[in-house]
Amino acid sequence: MLSDRGIAAFLFFLLFSLLLIANAVFAFLLLAAAVPALFVPKLRQRAILFLFIAVSILTSFSARTLQKRHLARLTGTPVTATGILHDLRFEDRFTSGTLLFATLKNYSGKRLTLPRTLQFTVSGNSPGLSSLLPGFSVTITGKLRKHRVYKNTGTDRTWFYLSRHRLFSVSVPDERMIKGTPTFLSRVLNKLNPFNIRVSPLNRRILRGMIAGDRNALPDAFVDKVRDLGIYHLFVVSGFHFGILFSAAYLLLLLLPVRPRTRKWAALALVTLMLPVTAFSPSGLRAWLMIFIFLLFRAREIAVSPADAVGMAGLLLLIWNPYQVADPGFLLSFLVAGAIVTAIASTDRWWQAWLKIPVLAFLAASPVLFLFFHRLTPISILVNLSVTPLVIVIFYLFFLTAIGLPLAPILDRAVSILVTVTDRVSPHTLTVWAPLPLIVLLFAATGLALLVHNKRRGFGILAAVLSISLAVSLAWRPAVNALRVPDTGQSQAILLQTHGKNYLFDTAGEWEGRLALVPWLQAIGIRRIDAVFLSHFDSDHAGGLADVADNFPVGKVYAPYLDGHSFTFNRDFSALARNDIPLILLSRLKTPEFRLPGIRLTVLHPNHAIRGKSRTNARSLVIRVKTDTTSILFPGDLDGEELAGLLHGLSHADILLAPHHGSRHAAIPGLEKTVSPRLVIICCGRHNRFHFPSTAFLGLFPKTPVLTTAAHGEITIKLKTNKGE
């Protein structure tokens, strides 16, 4: 028996990989500390093994880092990629897909990288691609792109994109530049087609998500609900599904006259077919490696504990890609699996294990949920207890239906019951935020719980630390008086925090709001938005309102007009109605000045709250906000003649948010003298196609400090109060 050495080694090298990515100096110091052990005879063998694993992880990390830098230099150049098609997703404005084992080449045919997972996108609707099936050998030609990574606290996802091979993608200009040919794998998948069964369309989509890991098949509303309930792992392929599939394949092979050892390896071979279907997900690889390690050690007559099998599987995946320590899916998969196999004893009865598993999974997942998602769902324990048996029944029913038994009506009914249960349960999600030391302590308690020999005591310690962290998180209300401007690319969002209130001015674009603004607000501990002010309903200013309204309690929303012809307005208005948030119109003549807790607002533009026939920029809401000691001017996208005509109504402001992202149309002579700001802030994206900010606008403020999100990332300006803070 390896006696927990596998899980201990995994936890140690998990920390080693994290230090290596965060700051390689600490990892090298840790590596150097093991060198003296080489000269101690009793420790020499272990030290050699330790150094071998560390050097392997270091080599993999160096190779991937050099590959990233090499591809970054090639961004924007034409490339050709060839690989196995995993999936295609048809969106409203584009089509995207994933290639497995893709090789990148330039036009001269020189290979640029080793085989890798690669994303690609095609602009517009692409009906001609519907003939491509998973398993096809596909060749695409386009430009290499680097994913936009926002420079914000808590939302820098460079490591995550590297772990999922999503930092780089290929942009294909036309669907005719994508060629596909059938392969043996595609023919096998097409012949099998286990989803051609008589169930309702909705239930078929859910089955595709559960069995094949096709997350795009699941309805968006259903995905949001099961995520809030903490049971999303049951509806996408995970180690849980691989275990059920292995047991089902083993039971089926009992009908054949083969030796037990051969039967186990044959069942593993059938499970192996699921790996490319799931795009080699961390949870799938972990489950497959666990089964493989068990069978290999048993064949060699070496006893291995389940915890050590989890640890050794994690070590192999870390050696393959150290960046996976930044993937929440990787951490959740191994921490939860390690907790379950560590604490479940062979003497436990089935009902004891059934009661333990959801509690252990919740405890082990809590540090990752704190760090990455800033939310906990305690009710997930009860939901998992009730839903998991039904999911197991659905799996076996599907397996029996796929081999020809007439059980489709029963399967359809079982999936319908599952949908009904998840639809009627309210999630009651807790939004949590805790200081980094508490999160580190929570991770340390998780590691201790996995290592101590008295498992009840170890997980008792973890439960106590989680309770303390949760209490601190729910009671923590950091008093902040600041103007914070997140990096949301070529869009705009500004957060004003004063007197314990949070006021949001614009909500960035649709994708920027979802990928940058909402995670950033959660990362800095925002639980409520007291008011949202929209300058106008262009997508780069109001596109993220729907996601903000769906993720945070919002007091009121203020806007200058209604625009039923705008897609952004209709999407935002639906979100406000869905969350019962009032929308209030502002204008200079109707609401020239009003107060909210901690601030006084003066409306300078527009005169009337109507859309009119003018440009949306010309109808922008211009407001002057006065805190205890600081005045801030928010001009939205007002520019040109409208901005020039408003100069006579402007006055001094300490901070100026650049109108229209600092465009040349906003470079109105006299603006600098009229406002005379002490600081100018410009929201714009790095290397944006509009070339914002313009040299003409920057020339207006030769002696005034100018900060841009393109150059500085997130910008934070601390504000003083009357108390002199």
C-alpha cells in the first residue's frame, strides 16, 4: 500500500506548479531545497524521484511558455490548421468550432507548434458547414488571433486560457476556406448515433449534454439553473459519468466468455472512446487515468489506494500541462474526487456513502468556489442527494436503449422528471467574498483534510474553517471610497464607491460585461449595485446591463431615452423586467438636479428624454457627479456639434471621463479650459481599430495627467471624504 503518498505528492506538486506559474523564483528555491537530500543515502531514492517529477513539470512549463511567446509574435499572420473536428456551434452572428490534435502551419508549410486543441471562428451564418460531422479531418485557413485578456483584479484569465488551449484561435474569413473529409472515427460515430431515440427534443438535448459532454446542446436557461443549484457536474461529462460508463460496459461484457482481467481491460477500451468525444476534459482524463492505474497496479499485484490513484493521475496531468492549476475544472475535479475516495471507507454501507458524498464534495469544492466564482450554494447538498440516483438510472436506461431494448418511453419520462425537479427548486445562492489570506487558509485546510489519517477529524477541520470563512465573507463590508475603472476593452464601465454605496456608470459591451465586468465586480466583493446610469444604448456602453442585472441586486437604472428599435435596449429591458428593476428617464429640463446617498448629480444633457432622429451619441446622458470632496464629469459618447454646444453649460470637474473614448470628434477647442480637470481617464481597448485615443484629443491636455485602460488596465482613484480619509 502506498499509504497516501500519491495524494500528498499531488498536493505538493500542485503548489509547485502554482509557484512556477506565479513566480518561477519560488519554484526554483523549492527545487534547490531538495538537492541536499541527494547526499543522504536514506533519502536519495525519494529525492531523485522528486527531482525527476519537478524537472518534468518545469520542462513542460518552459515548452508551453516558449510556444505561447512564439505564437504571440505570429498573431495576425495567415496560418493553416489541420485536425479532427470535435464540435461546431452555430451562433447568431458567427460559427465557432474546436479541432483536436491540430497542427499549425504557415503558408510555406512550416509547422509552428506541436499538435494542440485549437478554436476557430467564422463570421456570419455558415449553412455550408452543417455537413461537417464530429470526427471529420478538417483543414482551415485564416488569421491567427490572440484572445483578449483583461487587465483587472481577479479576472486576468491568461493561465486559464492556456490550460484550455483558448488563448489563441484562428479567424476564418469565409466558410469556403474550411475543408473537411470523413474519417474512420466520423463513420463510426455516425453509424452508432445513439441519440436517434424516440424522446422529446428537449430531453434529447439534455441527454446529449449528459452523455456526450455537448455543453452547447443544453438550453441556456437550464445551464444557468443547474449551475446555481450546484449540480452542473451531473449534466456534462465528468469522472462520475466515466465511472458509470465503465461499470455498464463491464456488466455488458459479463455476457461474454472472457477472463475477468480481460473483461476489465476491454471495458477500459470502450471508455477510451469517450475521451475524444469530451475533448479530453480534465475530469474525463482523471477518471480514465484512475481506472488505468488501478488495472495496471493490480496486474502487477501492487496494492494501490483510491486516493493514491487520484494523486498519480493528477501528477501525470500536471506534467502534461502545469497551467491546469489555473483551471477551476481541474481543481474541482481532483479536490472533490480526492475527498470522496479519501473519506469513504470500505466498511461504509451504501446509504452512509450516499449521505457522505454530497457533503464531502461541497466541502472540498468550497475553496475553488470562493476563489473563482465568489458564490456558494448550500442547498446543492440536498439537491445532489435527490438528483444523483435519478441521473444514474437515466444513464443505465440510455445505455440499455442504445443497444436496442424498448425502454425509450421510460427514459423520456425519467429525463422529464429530472427537468421538473431542477426547475422547481430555488437555488438560494450566497454571494461570498473573502480576503486572500482566508482563501489560502481554506485551501490549506482542504489539503490537510486529504492527508490526515483520521479522516473525520480532517474534514471536521475543513468544515470549521469553511464556517469561519463564510461568516467573515458574509459580514465583510470593506468601506471603500474610490472611482474604479475596469479594463473592459473597447467599451466603458465605471464604478463609483462612496459611503458604502455602489454606483455603476455604463455597463460595458455584451461580451465584455459577461467576461470582464461581472467577474471583476464579484472579485472585488460587490454584492449590490445601488444605481446604474446608462449614457445611451449603444452596445459598448449598455450591452452588459442584462448580465449585471441577472447577477447582482440592482436598485434603479437611469437612462436618457427609450429605444425600442435597438437590440441592446430590448435585451436590457427584458432583463430589467425579469428582475423587477425600475427604469427612470433623466433629462436636463425634467430632472436638472437630484441627490442619492453620498452623491449629488446634475443632469446637463439631453434637454428632453426622447430618442429623436439624431445619432445615439448625440443623445448621450451627460451628468456631473459631486461627492464629498470630488467632482466627476461623465459625458458619455457626446461629441461634435452637440459637445461644442454644451461647453457653455459645463464647469470645473476634478476628474473628466473622456467623451467618446477620446476620439478626434471629441477634441473640441475650449473643453480643457472649461472643465480644467486635474485628471483625464479614457476607456479604450488596446490596439483598437478606431485608434482611440486620438492625438487631437490628447493634445488638448498637454499638462494634465491622462490615464487609459489600454495602457494601464484597471484604474483606481481613491477619493477623500469630509473626514479627511
